[in-house]
Amino acid sequence: MPSNYPVDMSVKPEVKAFFDDATNTISYVVKDPSSNKCAIVDSVMDIDYAAGRITYDSADEIIAYVEDQGLEVEWLIETHVHADHLSGAPYIQGKLGGKIGIGENITIVQDTFGKVFNEGTEFQRDGSQFDRLFRDGDTYQIGAMTCFAMHTPGHTPACMTHTIGDATFVGDTLFMPDGGSARADFPGGDAATLFDSIQKVLALPDDMRLFMCHDYGPNGRDIAWETTVGDEIEHNIHVGKGATKEDFVKFRTERDAQLDMPKLIIPSLQVNMRAGELPPADKDGRTFLKVPVNTL
């Protein structure tokens, strides 16, 4: 683990998880134990895709919790540009404040999908829709807690893992040990790069708590989202027990070729590359999402 990652295992943030059944996403409120300051990680905005209707039940649940606990939101963290759910960050920001942050390689994602969705020159591809673009090793504060961002690409170019005391939020870099790892076949993804990123996460202390962004209950088990570095090293079905990079790349490449695209990939990418905002309305006040044909 590089020396510019300031791990302090004595700091133990309070972590409250929120599971979104429609997208199998886990969002988190992460509280500084010494103050009322907190961050929200990977929030969800609800969409009825067939009806074209946006609602905010998932985000409202988080807002209610934050208000009931008397917390102050300092950060709204996006671990990456999600392809399977829409971000609720700007909606929550409008209610509770806080700054929206994502990895600096959001610009690569914006450039790629700005072209896919034919967004035109009015769509800014410089990450300016976000309040903070994190670089590898960057630090930030949640109350008295010093947090750091670690660049962990492979699933997407902009993936960041966030360590806050003894808690690390891995996004889609890892799943629970019996879930393995996320796909690496999206534009800008790469299985070999993902393997290297996972090794960076597994170089954290063995008792570091790891929090997943998704879980699908493999083999019928209950949904789970918390494990440890040591448990992943020992039991992860894709990278545990000394799995080699060559074997991982072979498995991941073959497996990804069999996977369908996420059902919400079309709306998710258009919204999330805009920091959770919908595309601009037309002159009549109507908002549309595009469906590229023979592109994705």
C-alpha cells in the first residue's frame, strides 16, 4: 500500500446502510463518531423505466435518517459512474447540503458517453458538474476524520475506493467473498487493471472493514454488504487464496462475454455522468433520455 494513503484504524466511523431492492444497491451514511458530521456514499434516485417516472423514495429514506439523527452532511460521494442505478446526490444535496465528489477520470467517462449519446458541445466534459474531482491519494475531512481516495480502475476508468478510518467503501471494485468481482467489459474497463486495483484494496490491513456497493445474495443467502480485507483474501471466489492475474483475466473476460447489459444502463449513464442531474429540458419544459441504437 503506498505511503500516501493515511490509514488510521483507531478511527471507527458509524456506518448506516440502506439497501435498494430494485437495483441491489447499498447506500451508506458514514458518521464521524466525535461529531454530527457525515457523508453519504452512492445514493439512489428511483426510476420507473417503463413509465418514464422519477421518484425519490430511496433518497427520502436517507434524508429522514440524517434529519432524525441531527447530522450535518459534508460530502456526497460517488464511487464511480454507476451503470445500474441513478444517483440521488443532487436531490439530497438540495435538501441537506454537502459537496458531490467523484474520481477525476469522470472526464474520460463523460467524453466516451457524451459521444455515445450525441450530447453535443453544450454538454461539458470537464467534470464541472461535480464539486470535487478526487485524485489518487487525495484526502478530505468528515468532521475530525481524515479520509482518502484511492484510484481503483478496471470496472470503469473513474472508480475510486474511499477509506474512512477502519471502513473502506469499494464501489464495484469488489463484491462479497462469495460474489467475487464486478464486470470489466464496459467502455474503459479492463480485467487486468481491475485485478491490480483489487490488490491495492487487499493491501489494506486485514481487519479493515469493507463495504460493498452491490450484493445479489448468491446461492440464495441473505443480502450482505460488510466484510473485511482478511476475509476477501481468504475466501473471495475470484481473487482469494493467491489467485493469479492470468487466471483472473481469463475468467473475467469469458464471464463478461456472457453477461447482459444492466437494465438501467441507458438512463443511468446519461444521468450519472451529469452528477445525478437529468438532461436539460427542451423549450417546452419536457425532459427526455436518449436510446442509442446499435451503439451500446
